[in-house]
Amino acid sequence: MAYVIAEPCIGTKDTACVDACPVDCIHPKKDAEKFEGEKMLYIDPVECIDCGACVPVCPVSAIFALDDLPEKWSEFAQENATYFGR
């Protein structure tokens, strides 16, 4: 079970979660060419090790364990995966 970034991240893109991730699975990074063009950050569902380190540092509470993702944001699980071509 991976973590998912959902709607509250849209327009915020605070990168505290990127810094907290021990396996570098949250993208795009601030220095990436794609950063400005993306509406939000994404978690790679294959690379995520389910540690949850990103959850408490998110200032807008946008990160959820897949099983806890609110139904109203269920499409964000696929949106995160699609960003990484999964």
C-alpha cells in the first residue's frame, strides 16, 4: 500500500514532503524543469516504501495511505501512478 497525494496539494506544492522522503519517490522536485508546470506533487506507488514520513510534514494534509484516501479523491491514486507511467 503506497501513499497518495490528493487535491489539497493542488496549487500548493510545498516540498517539505520531498525532503522527508527517505527513498526519493515524490516528484517533481523544486529544481526540476517540470516543477512549475505541474499542478501538484506526486508519489510513485512502486518506489514508495509506506514509511509515512511525508504525512506529518505536509502543511495542507494532502497525503493519505491508499486505504485511507477519501472517496471524493479516489481518482488521485491513479493520477499519482500515471505521472510515473505506471
